[in-house]
Amino acid sequence: MVTFEESSVDVLIIGAGPAGLMACNALARSGVSVRIIDQRPDKVAAGQADGIQPRTIEVFQSYGLAERLLKKGNQMHMAAFYNPSPDGGIELTDRVPDVTATSARYPFEVTLHQGAIESIFLDSMRGSGVGVSRPVLPISLTLSEDESLLNDPQTHPVRVELQHLLENGEVGPTEIVHAKFVVGADGAHSWVRRVLNISMDGEQTDYIWGVVDFTPDTDFPDVRNKTAIHSNNGSCMIIPREDDKVRIYIQLDDKTAHVTADGRVDKNKLQPHLLLEQVQKALHPYYIRTPEKFDWWTIYIIGQRVASKFSARERVFIVGDACHTHSPKAGQGMNASMNDSHNLAWKLAHVLKGWANMSLLKTYEFERRKYAQDLIDFDRQFAKLFSGKPRTKETDDGVSHEDFLKAFQTFGGFTSGIGIRYAPSAITSDKHQSLAKNLIVGQRMLPQVFLQAADSRPVEIQNLLPSDARFKLLVFTGNSSDAAQLEKLRMSSSNLEVALSDLTAGRKVISTFDVVAISSATKASVRYNDLPKFLWSHWSKVLIDDADVRGFLGGDGYTNYGIDRTQGAIVVVRPDGYVGMICPLHEVNDFVAYFSGFVGKSAVITN
Amino acid sequence: MVTFEESSVDVLIIGAGPAGLMACNALARSGVSVRIIDQRPDKVAAGQADGIQPRTIEVFQSYGLAERLLKKGNQMHMAAFYNPSPDGGIELTDRVPDVTATSARYPFEVTLHQGAIESIFLDSMRGSGVGVSRPVLPISLTLSEDESLLNDPQTHPVRVELQHLLENGEVGPTEIVHAKFVVGADGAHSWVRRVLNISMDGEQTDYIWGVVDFTPDTDFPDVRNKTAIHSNNGSCMIIPREDDKVRIYIQLDDKTAHVTADGRVDKNKLQPHLLLEQVQKALHPYYIRTPEKFDWWTIYIIGQRVASKFSARERVFIVGDACHTHSPKAGQGMNASMNDSHNLAWKLAHVLKGWANMSLLKTYEFERRKYAQDLIDFDRQFAKLFSGKPRTKETDDGVSHEDFLKAFQTFGGFTSGIGIRYAPSAITSDKHQSLAKNLIVGQRMLPQVFLQAADSRPVEIQNLLPSDARFKLLVFTGNSSDAAQLEKLRMSSSNLEVALSDLTAGRKVISTFDVVAISSATKASVRYNDLPKFLWSHWSKVLIDDADVRGFLGGDGYTNYGIDRTQGAIVVVRPDGYVGMICPLHEVNDFVAYFSGFVGKSAVITN
């Protein structure tokens, strides 16, 4: 029996992998009406992507999800490198920190299988009353061409036809959904991307890799480190995982990989124990026994491609693997995907709530497509180095350990996600960069421990920047224990209050902005309630830049940020945790100009 | 209708406050058959004890309960002191760290109301399938006088008659419980203590204090610090609490407190707003408004008493307020109570499992009664200082701030719980103290961050000392990257294996002992699997004494502990986290002698 249902929703997400779930969870938390569908009957059970980079851990923390991630996942702190030894085997060449980005709040990578990561989102979404409709297939998608509809964010210009599948695999009811926005998070073979006729730019490389997941029995001493092995019997990379498992990536030649005449890998001709045999050769003289079972395995040819567009009229978006594919070894895939959604979600929320106009949505492609291009550029260089033969006496053109290590460390800011910097745009203004020299506009807000002024409890500033779709105004007040400074601060606060009230057009300021005051006073002298009340909605929102009672945590925040202790500054942190702009404390014109560029009230709706 | 039931249990606990619940949770986790009853129909809803000291947080951590405590509770990092100002009001004299014990892992106190703390235990116990039977009253308790029964830990020499109460308050069925052991955790007016005819030694002081709990509206700048106010209009103490509440202790004179002719306080004549009026006077010139409601309030006269005995024949024990009462201001009560149970529980578990003989139970009174006596000595001095008039020009005999601060800091090791040191006994042998000069035998194991050798992940050593009723053998191996040292270590390990196998009389060693190896090798050179397999039941049990990849955490553990990097040592940590003995690495005779003193196999059952 086929029935038709018809419904409407603010945002329809197609695909419930990590990218789709990140978007769904973020939107649901912001109170946006959202629905998510997936054609798989259940979440991923094992294998697939599983590396979480330091920046992504910070992002999870901003959604209140890091605790579970850290509890369940394995941590990689150290990277080890093995190279050919004189006696024909391999030997340890070097151990270095896995994460080289010095400002990372979490100086390690987490590994946890994709299904466990999906569960973290699913449980969080359940708290907002949202679940995944599955198995459901999208059949058709139509975007209205009516400009007046497209320009008004409160209309439903996208019509999507959905096909429900029954448990027995038979075709169930069909459904029509009218959506204000659609997010295609449906993977490398994205149906949404094909429907929108968006091309993928890039190429396939010659590198073929196998992957096996299992619990190892080995005498290899670096099996719990991220270990790159270059041997004369092939290369492989060990990624330790949760529950004492490891993942091993193995470079394959065409013969071992059974590459067909048309350049595809014939997976039917391979078995995981054949992949493990390559590992056993590369690891010699160490043993690694063939396990009774493999948890997961696959094989692939690296392709590096980026979608030519990331949206259709800022009404239908693609995120994650739907917009970029690359090699998995540097562990970027799931991170890039989830961070696409993290970038997009707050922008959709602001437009849907009428806080910002449609132009804000253009910044999604602007910021994330550039990132995706940088990612495949990096990946191309890294894959080449990794797949190259080791340099030995005989092969002078091989890759030396020094080359490889240099690349590993040079790319550290990129692979950790910490170094990502969004270029200037309507939401990223570097005009007053000099007021906070080290808080780079377009980069994520630097972690730093301050103390709560009222009780000297240490608090990481990132904990005050939750992903709740609000802009954070960090008001660096200078020394509030100084009477003259306090008097100036009262004036600034008053001006800021007027500006914010104007920008929010009568809405409660607190629904769009959160204000935190950071004084350079000491814990011995500060009186938190001296500060103008507008700067602290709660006593815990007044911080001081001082070390904790034992001198272990905090202090030097103004210095680390490059902010003058007398002059102060207002730092605007975007809802996704990136520095949006910096403004002089005693003059709010540029602050108003920044927000006027995209805030609903004073900006014209543009397309 | 009255029916009789009859049952038997290993341990019956009477009283489900913090002391009883701590004992019950610990025993249930150890797999001991345990039952707990309480005469109250429900757990405490508000008020009562609520301060958790640094050492108690460590103890909670050892049971896996600290996370929730820290999430729900308020933290006190700073103590502030106010004294009379020249203009007749008060002024800030000083702010100092609330916790002065430098080795505290958690350098703060947590405040959380007693009901929330009870919930933490109740939820944990639920995981072991144990709940509180309530409301149930004990009616009679009979201890057998048959020596052969009393000497055999597997008999049930205690007969307790219980009276169930119905929801409507009427009398329900009666029940007979035959118990191997009974724990009386039934408070200051303990029924168990009275039945056993144990006297309380000590006296009542003249100090009368009121307590109010509420959410303050005030301009007083130190309302979120632990603040002692000595004014010429009376003294009070502010304890900030969870959910923006505070508790205030107020010193009262006889008139305000309505002391009756026979020296008792007439609570009917008092109301909380009368107590708050005293606070308002003491806080002048700051305001603190009378709230619409008080969450809780009480009034008491300080009494300092210790029970003359803590058990009857090591078959019936008393713990907590049943054995000691004192003033609440230094926040010791609940901590002392829970730590009584923490001390007793593992000993009961060892005896019940046949691992140790009955003599082990004598150490409970030996260790905890001495502590209780020290506690009331401290309390007597502290209460006197606190209740004294402030020293001014007119009152030369008053208490100066310097006196008070000195006492506050001198007693810091005691009030934090960190400095508690159990005297030498069968389970506390300081013979080889010189091998680890700073790991004081009888004190709790010092926190220290080491790295997991296999993956350089930092780990706090206390995390490897869970309260699981097992002794922990920390084998400080010296430098395992050194071939000669490794060879010596193989011999030691082999000797240790034989000794443990002998001591455990064929049981699995792992059920009584956990072994952790700590090498002084570096993260660059260590090979965790070089160590003898007996020293690591899992790769995560090999640690190294080195700093983490960023140099922020760990390193200098051997130095901090005072252990020679060549000589090494074996440190025996008792199941409750206290250092039990230290043994030379290359000679295990004293190790065997220590355990033979109380372990079931080779020791004679004594009474």
C-alpha cells in the first residue's frame, strides 16, 4: 500500500553520518525545527572514519559532548617513525608529539569508531526530542525559482519527495516535505549533489591503500602510538584505537590490490588476512599475529576532489564527503565533515530566527570551500610523501625521515584543525587586529584559563563559549580595581548597552549575545560587583586574569592574547568559536558597523 | 498484622546517612553481601552537613564518584577574612587559599547538600543491586558470647530484630536478621552505641551557633568565598554553596539563643529571620536582604565527644557521628564520618573473603579513634579562636587576625584531610621509610602524574588506586632501558611472583593484588614490553616518570617521592589509598613479613 503524507520543516537534513548528525544536533539545540533522514536502517557498527582532531574535540566540548568522547575514545599523544635498519628489518628512528599545534587545548588525537561518535550525537539529539527517520530514501528535490520566495527566509521553497522503506525491505509510504532549507550530508556519492548537478573537481591518484581493524597480538613496542613504518618491504601506518584495537593502513601495489583494467580495485579478490600479510612483512623483525577475526577492513584508491559549489541559492547546501573527498590517512575526513556542519548550523539558526539576513549564508561556501581546497592540496603532498619509497643508500630519490618529519610538523597546524583561519568577510573583520595581536581574527578563540572574580575558581575561557548560536562579547576591561579605569568602563558599558539594544531591535539582548567581562585586577583586590551590572548577567561571568591560589593555572591572559592592560578591548567571538572582530573598548562604532553588515534589522536582504 | 521473617547477611548497616552509605557502597562494590536500613522514610532533602574536604574528594574519586560531586557541587578556592574597620563597620583584611595542603590533588573544598551526596551513593549502590530498606527501626541487638563463633569470621554471631514501619506510620512486620557483622551508622544519638553501652567522653562548650541556608541578595563582595567575619557586632562565617546559595554560621549569645535554665537551646523561640538579623548587624556597612524563604536552618551548642570504644568484639562497629561529635564550622563532620567507613569497609571485605584474619579489624578502632581524638582537640582550639572577640584597641585579649590566620593555616593539613597519618601497626610498617622519603607510611599516597609507557598518555597515579579492596604494589623499577637494571628487575619480578603466589595460597593473585610498574626510562627510549610480563597485566599498567609531550604534566615523580632512580623500591598502597609499607626492590622478605601479619593463610586467628 502506498500513502502520501505532506509536511513542512525549517531544515531537512539528508544523511545521518557524522556531518548530518552534527548539523542536526546543533540546529535542534538552537531550537530550530529540523528533521533528519537516512537510507541506512541503522547507524554504523564498526570501522569507517574514526580520528578526532584536537580542534574537533574543542568543538565537541562546545556542544557539551567532549566528556563522553574522551571517556570512550583512545588518545594518541605520540607519533613514532620506523625506517629500514641495516640488518634488513626496521628500527625506531624517532618519536615526536603527535600534535604539534602548541595552542591546542587537547594536545592529542582521539580515536573512536564512527558508530560510537554517531551515538554521542544521537543521544544528545534525543535530549532535544529529535531522532533519525530511517530507512528513508530521497526521490526528488525541487527548488523554487521564484525570487521573492527565495529571498524570504521564512518561505519553504524546497520540495523533497521521500520514499520510506519497510523492515522487510519493501517499499513503504511516500512523503512530501516542504523545507525552508535542505542540507545534503549524504556522502561521497551524494544524491543531493547529483540532483543539483554540482561537479567534483580534482583527480584520482595512483596510490592504493588497504585498511584492517583488529585487536593485535604483537611484540612491536609502538603499537599504541601513531606509527608510520617505511620499510623496504612496503609502508604501513598504525593507528591505535579504543578497546585495545588498532587500525593499520597498508600501501598496496597494483598486483596485490587486484586493480582491474579500468583502474578499479576488485575487492572480491582480496581478504583482510592478505592485507595483514603485507603488514607482517613490513614489521619484520617484529611479529604481529593474524587474528581470529577482523573487526572491519576495506581498500581504496585515493581521490582528491572538491565540489565546484557548496549550495544552490543558499537554500540547499552540501556538507562533508558530499563536497570533498581525500585520503583517510591524515585523519581529516570526519573532522572536515563535522566542521562544515558546525560552520553552517549557527548561520542557518540566525537567519531562521530573523536575527541575520540571507547574505550570512554566503559565508558558508566562502569559508568552507577554501578550507576544502587547502585540505586536498595538503593531502596531495602528504600522500605523496607517505606513499614514497624510503631513502636508503640505494635509492637516493626516496623519502628521507627528515623530509617526512618536516612535512608532518609543518602541516601540524592544519592536520590538528587548530591553524584554520577564515579569510576576511562580512563576519570576519581584522580592522582592529592590533588591539589583540595574538587573537587572530578568523581563527578559533585561543584557550586560556582565567579565574572567576567572585570565588577565584579557575575556568577555561572556551567553557564560556558554548555552541548556543549566540555571539560572545568578551569585554577586556583593564584593571577594574583602578577607580579611573572603572569610571571609563562605566561609560563604555553604557554605550555598549545602547548599541546592543539597538542591534537586537527590542529583543532580549541575551538571546543573541552573551557578555563576559575579563578584568586585569588581582584575586587579592578584585570586587566583582564593582563592575557595571550590564557586563555580568551572573557573578560567574566576571573573570580576572590572575593565577589560581596555587599558581598552577591561569594568569598572563592579557599578555598571551596581546591585549594592553590599560587600553583593554572587546573581542567578538562568533557562535562557532572563531574570532569575528576586535573593537576598541571606548568606542563602539566599528562594533555596530560589523553587526550591521549581516544582522536582520539594519541590513537589506540581498541575494 | 505482625509477621516474622528471618534472614542472614554478611554485613548489616544501621543508618543510611553519609557514613552508612559510604560503607554500604564500598562493601557492595567489593561483592560483599550487605544490607542497609534506615528509620527515615526518605533521604535528607536540604541542609545538614555539606562540606567535602580535598582528601574526601580523592576518596570519592577512588570509588568513581568524584565526577558527579564536582559537577553538582560548588567549589571554595579562597578564604576571606573581615575584621572591624575604623568607621565601625567591617573591612577586608586578607584573602588566602582555602586549602593550604600543598599536595592536595583537588586544591579546594566542595559544598553540596547532604541529600545530593546521599544520592550519589544511592545511584552507585543501585548499580550493585543494593537499596535502602526504610523506614525500618532496630529493636534489639544480641551478640553471641560463644568464643568459637566470635573467632570464626564465617559465623553469624549478631542477631538483630527489626521493626518495619508502614507508610501510614503504623507498625508493620518484625524481622530477625542474623549478621556476621553489624555497622552502626546511626548518628549522634546512636541506638547501636547505647545498646552496646559505649560511653561518650568529652564535654559541652558554651558556644552557641545558628545556621541559615538561603539564596542571598547582597552587595558583600566575598559572598562566594569562604568568609570569616569578626565584627564588634558579632561573628559569622559564610560558606558559599551550589545553585548560588550560601550557608551562614552565626555566633549567638545566651539571650538571643534563648538558652533554658538546664543549658538547652529553645529552638521554638527562634526563627531564621532572627538569626539573619545578627548577620545583617555583623555585615554592616554591606547589605544582605532577608530572603522570602530559607532552605534550612538550625541552632546548636557545640559538644566535643568521642566514643570510648568503636566496636564490640570486632563484630559490631560504630562509625561517623555515632563515635564522635564536634562543631560543624570547620566542615569536618561528614568527612570524618565517611572516612571511618572508608577505613572499615576494605577490612571487613578482606576478612569476609578469607584473605585476612580477624585481627585486621582491630586496626579500625586503632586508626580512627586516634583520628577522632585529634579532631576534637583541633575543634576545641579552633572553636575557641572563632568564637572569641576580635582584638581591637579596647580589647587587647581579643583574637587578632594573625592568630586566627596562623591557626587556619597550621590546621590546614588536618582540616583538608590530607595530613592524616595512621600510626605504625600490623598494616602500617615504616621500616623502609628511607627508600621513599616523601611517601610517608600511614599517609595517603601522594598524587603524581606519570605517563603510560606504551602511548605517553599522562595519568594521575591515584587513578590507578581505585577502592576495589585490592592492595596495590607500585614497583618502581629504575631505568628499564638499561640492560643491567632490566636483568636485575627480571630477578626481582620472579621473586615477587613466587612470594605473591605463596601469600595468596593458590587464589588468583589479581583478586587481592594489583601490580603497576613505574620505570624511570624516558618516553623517547622506553619499550614497555621489555618489562617482565608479571609486572604488567595490561599495557596501561607500565608507567614512566617523564613529562608529557608538551612538558606541562608529569616528570620528577621519583624525586617527588624521594625514591632513588637506580635502587628503586616497591611501595605497597593499602586498599584505602594509604601507604602501607615500602620494600627494597631486590629483596622481598619484609614484604612477605608485612602481609603475613594479617593475611589469612599464614597468620593465626587471634581475638
